[in-house]
Amino acid sequence: MIVEEIRVQAWRGFRESHRFELSDNLNVLVGLNEAGKSTLFEVLQRTFFDRHGGSSQELKAMQPMGSSLGPEAEIIARVGDQRYRIVKRFLQGAASQFYSYRRGDWELDHDGDAADERIRDLLNGDVPGRASREEHRGLAQALWYLQQEAALPAQTWNDAVRKGLQGLVEVAAASPKEEEILRRVQEEYGRHWTPTGRVAARSELKGLEDEIPELEGELAGLQERLAQGDQHRKTLESLDQGIREKRREGKELQEQADALQTVLKEGESLEGELRTAEEELKNRRGEEDSLRRVVEELEALDDHITRAEEAVRKARTDLSDRELDEEREKGRETSIREKLREDVGPGLKKVEERLEGLQALRDLLQLSEEKRKEQERLENLNEARKERAELRERIQGLLAPSAEDVEEFRTVSRELDLTRAKAEGAAIRVAFHLSETVDVSSDPPAELQESGEYLITSPTRFSLSDLGSITVSGGGEDLKELRVELERLEDARTGLQDRFGLRDETEFVKARAEKEGLERELEKLESRIETVLDQGDPADELARVEEHLKERKARTRKLEEEDLALDAPGVSREIRALSEERDDLEARREQLSSEAEEARESYEAAIEARSKARSALAQETSTLEGYRRQVSGLLKPYGDRKHLASLLEEKGKEVSRQEARREGLQTAVQETVEKPRAERDDLLSQIKALQESLHEDEKAETGILSALETLAQESLYSRIGDLEASLEVKKARLVTLRRRAEGAKVLRSLVQELQEERTGVLAGPVSERLSDWLAELTDGAYDAVRLSTELKPAEVRFSRYDADLEVGELSHGTQEQLVVLLRLAIAMALSQEERQLVVLDDRLVNSDPVRMRRFRPILEEAADSCQILLATCTETPYAGLPGRVIRVPEDGRG
């Protein structure tokens, strides 16, 4: 495919319409950075591959900055002998049209989505999502190398590129039968294996591999349960014998415990005396402890009172200090706030008022210029509207024939001339040769020819002055019909002439052309008016500007005369100076406000500290009084401390006497009661343990009997037989499936080797040309390139050391040059039957001058087979190459 012409409008920096004509070979697009070279390549991509109705961020970014215009492009392309015209508009009034050139004119073939699809088909492109990317570009994925795109695709070339190259190598093409075989091999492999060569999770093979161990485990479990039944029967016999022994032993122990219970009843009275003595001792000790606690509490209160008195003294001193701090911080805050209020505030207010006025004055100057521009736009609009009204009036007052009227006049005139010729050929011709002057008249009037003959088409009577008359009859019915047709055609032509006031065909054509010219002028005026209104109604804009001017003038009333006399630069200087002064004052205000706030916080902290100190003093004083009240309350029942001490001493003596009596009773009870009770309790513990053991044995016996009954109901022998038979079948199936899976893996491996071999054949023509070019570019330093199975450069041959280098080890510039050579080689391979378009967006910028000189013959060779669009900031490296230099955007201006 060859691109002959690109027209772009309202697209990024191209606000106005620009048209670029391209040659069929090399086109060098020259321009400074941001001139629009990459924008033209974006126009190609979006026009060929994006949906016209899309609204993605990528499409919105195409709109000129600060506008809502709809980006529009027109491309004229050629495929073989057929020319196509593509028109697309995005976002605002989105549209897509596809034309073909036939019989000297463009004919619309497709519109809307159908046009989008037909346009993509030119390069075998794919339907994009929100916005097209390089993988959607079909053949152009390999031929267009744009900025912000990877040097090569992350995976492999798309199907359009691979199929395009396969069409050039016969051995790489697979037959439909072979494709069916390859598909079936892949399906068989996929039944058993994952793409990485592991057993597929949902395959029958994986299911059997997982199911057989489960069945084996289930069989082992059933066999184990069968063995458990035999063990239960043996355990049941042992339990039955133990239960009989434990029942006999329990009876003997119960008889011994009953005998000891009889002995214990005889010593119950002695235990009562011991309990009474212990209760009396407990009471005496309680009274003694109560008195001792009172003494201890008094001693503790004495310590609390001493510490509380010290705390009250410290609290009074701290309160005095906090009151001094409060007074000092209050004075500091008052001083700072007075300085802020009297020094900084008035100055800052004055500066802000003047600054606001100067800013309004600056806006006023800018708005005045904007008002002038809007007035010019309004004048232009009014002038165009006036011209439009005049043209409309002229068109309405012009009585001009339509194209159908012109054609009708032509047809009637031709038929009239033809009919008149026929009539003249069939008419009677009469000539009078008289010796003297005689007046000749005819009825009906006859047509007198230049030869002096009268043409008679109907019966006619000639009067010859006083000589008499001559009647001529003849012509027949044919002549009569021709005469009627002549009259009809003459009436028709006369009607058209009278209708438009025109006489011949030239006047008809001229009048029609005059009206068409006026209508074209009217269309241009309509377009001109629409262009102006697209940028907003000038009257509304002028009203808006005047409203802003009025508001800004009101804000400049407080300015002095010397400020109002400033020009725009002077206003800007004054604004900058005042802004700096305002910033200094605001910084001073912020500093003083911060200091005042800090002083306020310190003052509030001092108030809080003083309040806390006062509360602490009150608290300590209250605590001291509380301790003193507690001492008075404790001594009130006892009189004084001396009497309390004597009561405590007497209670101690009573406790000692009671302890001696209790010890004698305890010795008697131990010999006559406690020993027999301990023996009885031991016997009861043995009886209880024996009963619990007997209960557990009986419970275990019941459980074993229940388990044996359950096992008998499970039909273990039948289930084990069924499982063993099922396992044997599944294991045999597993062996078969493993053989098929391994066979499928081997067959797929062979298929992959065949496909890799084919890829090598496919890469051959491209690799050979690429190697020759790389050797030419590097002066033989690298003399061969090996392409991977994805048709990407993998290694280069380093001729000096006869060694292979991975592409990643080359310099960035060499890698980029190698990728450009690869795309040119692919383009030449694809251009054997049809020239292809190659796009290189400033991709040789990292090439040194020597490499660029060596690149020139390569570009010239590629340009013989392909159309190349190459963007650059300087044309010097390409000077002298056959082709066309296009300066962007200058050469595109209409």
C-alpha cells in the first residue's frame, strides 16, 4: 500500500488544514521538535485502525490544546492500480467514509462502522479496544517503528505479518489436511498435559492417578476394620473375666469399711469438745487481732500525718510560684499582640488594597486587547453576514435555469434542428424569375431561402401583385407530420426562452454557471461564518469582556493617578514588588501571630498550672485533716493509747491459755478418731476407684459389642472384593492412558521441531538480506544475524573473533539500527508483489555520522521497493538521496 497524500485539521498542533503530498519512494519529514512529525504518524495509525466513534483518553488527547474541535484527517492511498480516499473525523461530529476512484471521480463505497472495517482491511488490521496499539496494526506492526513503542513486540509478530511472510515461502505453507492433523495432535496433547508439560488437572490420567491411591487407601481401611473385629472379640473375653474379679474385691473392701464406721461413732463426743475449744480460741484471737490492728492503724496514720504536713508546705510554695508565672506570661502575650495590631496590620492592609487595584489594572489592559480582537471578529462576522444576505438576495432574484432545464433546452434545440432538416429535405422549393418588379406574398407565409427559393411545407397560395396568384399543393402526410412536430418543438423552445428570458444554449449555460458560482460563494461565506461561531459568538464574548472591564474598572478606583498612568510592563513590575512586600509583611505577621499564639499557650498553661497547684494545696490540706479525724475516731472507744495497750496485753494472755487446752484435746482425738477415719477413708477411696474402673470396663464391653454389631452390618468381605476388582480395571486403564499421553507428548515434540524448522525456512530470505546490510553498516565487524523462531534478532556473528554475541550485548545505537534494518528487510520481502509503506519516526537519532553515511545506500535500496516515511530534525544525513524532503509544518500549508 502506498500513501499519496495526507490532509489533517484540528489535530494537536495542526489547528488549520494542512495537506502533505508524498512520493512513492523515500520521504524525509524534516522539522524541529514539537513541529508535528510524530503527529502525522499518529494520524496514519488512528485513521487506519481506530474506530471513528471512540472516546478514549488517547483520542481526546488529539484535540488542539484548550479546544473542543473534532480531529479530522483525509488520506489518499493506492493498492495496486486502485486508488482509495479515506476521510475520518473523531469526537465532535464523528464520521468515517471510504471512497474508490472510478471513471475520473471519487465514489463513496462505505460509511460509518463499515468504512472503519474496510479501512483496517487494507493492512489486515484487527479491531482495537478503546484505542489501537501496535499489535492491532496488521502488516504495519512490522513496518511502522513509532516513538514510545518497544523496538520489537514482547511476544511475536501478529498473524498478519507471519501470514504475509509465509506467502513468500512455499515450503512454509501447511495444507488444510496437515493443519487438521496438527490440530488433532494438539488436542490429544491437551487432553493429558498442560502447555508446560505437566499432567493436566482435569484430564482422565490425572483423575486415575488421584483416584487409585484413594481406592487403595479405602481397601486398606476395610481390611484394617476386618482385623479390628477379631481384636474386639479377644478384648471382650478379657474384659468379662476382669469385671467378675473387681466385683468380688469391692465386696471385701466394703465389709472392712463398715467395721471402721462402728469404731468412729464411739469418738464423736470428743470431737465436739475439740470443735468448741477451737471456736473459743478463734474468738479470743479475733479480739486480739482487732486490738492489734487498731494499734497498727494508729502508727500508720502517724506516718501519713507527717508526710501530709510536708506536702501542704510544698503545695503552698508551688502555688506562689505558679501565680508569678501566670502574671509574667500574660504580660508577654499582651505586648506581642499590641505590636501585631499597631505595626503590621495597617501596612499589610494598605499593600493588599494597592496590589488588588494593580492586578485589576493589569486585567483591564489585557481585557482591552481582548475587546479589540472580539470587535474585529464581530465586524468580520457582520460583514460576512451582510455579504451572505446580499448573495441570498441575488440568488433569489436571479431567474436561472436548473441543470434539467439546460438539458431540456439542449434536447429541444437538437430535435428542432433535426426536424427542420427533415422538413427542408421533404419540402417543395418554389422560385419566381420575373422580368419586372413584382411584389410576391404567400398565405400561409413561406420561408424564403438565401438562394431566392421559397420552402413550401404545406398547401400555399402566392399572390403576384396585379398578375394574379399561384396555388402550390404537395408535401404529403409525412411533411404535414413534420410541420406539426416543428410547431410543437418551436413552441417548447419558445416557452423555455420566454420563461428565463434567454435566447440560445450559450446564454442558458452561462446563466446556470452564474447561479452555481453564486451558490459556491454562499457556501464559502456560510463556512466562514460557522468557523467564527465555532470559536464562540463574538457578540456574547464582547459582552462578557465588557462586563469584566466594568468590574475591573470598579476595582481600580482606589489607585493613585501615577498607578493609573502605568503601562503593562510597569504594572507587572509594581505587582511583583508589592507581592514581595506583601509576602514580607505576611511573613512578619505569621511570625508575630506564632509568637502571640505561643505566648497565649504559655499563659493558658500557667493558668492551668496555678489552678492545679491551688487544687493540690486544697487536696493536701483535706488529706491532712482526714488523717487527724481518723486518729480521733480510732481512739474514741478506748480513751487513750495507754489503755489500748493494756487491753491488748490481757487479750494475749487469754489466747495462750486457750491454745494449751486445744492442744490436749487434739492429741486425744488423733488417737481415738482420726487414725480410724483415715483408714476408713482410704478403704472408701479404693472402693470408689474400683467402682469407676468397673464402670469403664462395662462401658468398654458395651462399645465393643456395638462395634462388632456395626462391623457385621457393613458387609466388609463383599466390599473388599468389589474394590479389588475395580482397582484392577482402573490400574489397567491407567497403564493405557500413560502410554497414550507419553505418545502424544513425543508426537507434539516432533511437531514443534517441524514448526521450528519451518520458521527457519521462513526467516531465511529476511535473515540473508539483514546479514548483508549489517555487514555493510558495520564495515564487516558483524557479518551475520541469527533470527529466533519469533523472527526477532537473537545473535550476531562477530567476525573478528569468529564468535556469536547476543543482541542484548550490543550498544543501544547498534541495537536500534539492527531493528530498523530488520523492519526494512521484512518490508522488502512483503513488497515483492505490492509496495509497502515503512514508517521510521526518528529512529536513527543515535547513529554516528559514519554509520549514517553507510545507511544511505541501504535506504536507497529499500526505497526502490518500498515507500519510506522517515522523520528527522535535520536533513543533512539524507541530502542527495532520491526522493522528497517535506518540511513540517511549512510544506503542508494550503
